[in-house]
Amino acid sequence: MDHMWARHFSVCSGLLLPLVLFGLAPLAPAQQVPEVAASHERTLLTQSFANEKLWLWQKRLNLQDWNISLEMTRSADLKPRTLGNIHWDLDKKTALIHVLDPADYHMAFRDMLNDMEFTVVHELIHLELSPVLSPLSRSDANRRDEEHAVNQMADALLKLDRDR
């Protein structure tokens, strides 16, 4: 029940936030609205979107028995040329997904949201594969192969979902 309330609150706050921001915009001159506040609001909005997608794909991939959280992360805190990562504990069934913070994206808003959803699905597929891949010895070559396979699966799932 708490999850349902949190999900409902997340959706409501995600819907109300733009209305409040756009509704109040005419009341204040543009120079009085700090750039930092706009950046923070954008992060909150995208965090809500990403959490909603996490809930949806966690359910679709049958990972509801996992306690998975999501955190927006600046590019400096990620490996070079990555848009996110995941850290998990198989025994505790907990995981943390890091998704690139919107402040570090340089693309249209809709494209950024699609990319964030791709990152969430990508990282959840890694989690789904973790019991099989964790005991294997890891090398740069098989990590590249794993990334390629996970990208292909995430892309296929999202194409199926978006073509509905």
C-alpha cells in the first residue's frame, strides 16, 4: 500500500510540478528565477519520470522481489562514456541504479527522457542476468560482449513497447 501511495504521489507531483512552474512564471520577471532552481526542478521532474519507468520495467521483468532504488548522478561520478550503472547485492536482493543527471545531457528533453528509460531498462537487464554472469570470470572482452547483448535486449524491449 505504501508503494502505491508513493507511486501515486510521485505521479501527482510529477504532473503538478510543471503546472506550478508554468503557472507562476508570469508572476515573476525572468531574472528573478535562478538558473539553479530551474536545474533542480528539472532534476526532480526527471527523477520522478525515471522512478516511474523503474517501477514499470521492474514489474515487466518480474523483479518485484528486489528493492531497487534510483539516483541521478553527475557525469563526473560515472565511468567515462557511460550514462548509468547498477550496483547490487544478490543475497539481500537490493540494487541501486545510477542514471545520468539531466544537467549533463545535451539533447532535446523528450530524447533525454527516452535515453533515461533506456538506461533503466539496460541496468535492469544486467540485474536479471546477474545470477548467471556473476560467477563467471570477467574480462574486457566478455564485458564488451555483455554490454552489446544487454543493449540489443533493451533496444528490442523498448521498440516493442513504443510500437504499441
